[in-house]
Amino acid sequence: MTIRILGIDPGLRVTGFGVIDKIGNRLVYVTSGCVKSGEGELPQRLSVILAGLGEVIDSNQPHQTAIEKVFVNVNPQSTLLLGQARGAAICAAVLKNLPVAEYTALQVKQAVVGNGHAAKEQVQEMVKRLLNLPGLPGPDAADALACAICHAHGGQGLGLLATAGYRVKNGRLIG
């Protein structure tokens, strides 16, 4: 059975996407790229993200979606803007009736590189190797593909468990 997974690396300027197929234990690259929202007013930029990811979903027909969670950085305004871009990306998926799984950057890097504090270049290299790509994907597309790979490697298992009333800490369910 083939499961097609859309990975999303949300960003207000550049939102990366990556689509892979999980066929048994094999991962097969389908496509990847970026939705660039450019400059301008926030509502228009969010609309570009929503429409762009909607087109990706329509043309690739994924079964599941995996998106990176927002981390809190030093600038609260940047965190808020990133959260709004992430919301637009989630809306693109739920408007197409896709389930959405969420992963921290630490979880994604741990699943793909084996080190939750890996550098972007390490993530790019491992994505290239895991998907047998001829060259390195761009950083935003690589992060999105890594999110899809993380979901393919184990995220679905968590999604199938009854997790109400639990939280995830260090990749484990805590009661």
C-alpha cells in the first residue's frame, strides 16, 4: 500500500513543501519546492501560502500531512508572524480534508539525522541520501521533506494511538 505524505516547513517569506510516497518500508521522492509569498501586506502573503499549498495538494493528492511546529525565538513578533504562516499552511491541508501531524524541529532532525541538534546542511545531506536524490534539495524543501520522512518513519504510529489526555515529551507519550 502506498501512502503519500506532504511535508511542510512553514515560513512567511518561503514555505517549503515536499511530497514522498511510503511504499512498505521504502521512501520514494515525488516532488518538492517552495511557495514564496514575497513582500506586501500580511493578509495577501497568507493568501499566497494558502493558495500555493492548495495547488500542491490538488496536483499531488497526498493522503497525510506533516508540518513543523513553531519554535519560540528571541523576537516575539517574528514568532507570531511565523505562527500565522503556519496557520495558513494547516488550513490548506484541512480544507482538503487531510489529517495534519505536527513535529518539532528536534523530532524531525532526530528522525532524519539521528541528532536533534543537527545543522541544516546535515539535514539536506541525509534527505538527499534517504530519498536517493541526484543533488542537495534547497534548505526549505529539505526541511519539508525531512518532516515528511519523520512522519513516514514513525509519526503515523503516534497518530493511530488514542492520545487524548497525554502529551509527547522527548518522543514518548507521557500521562
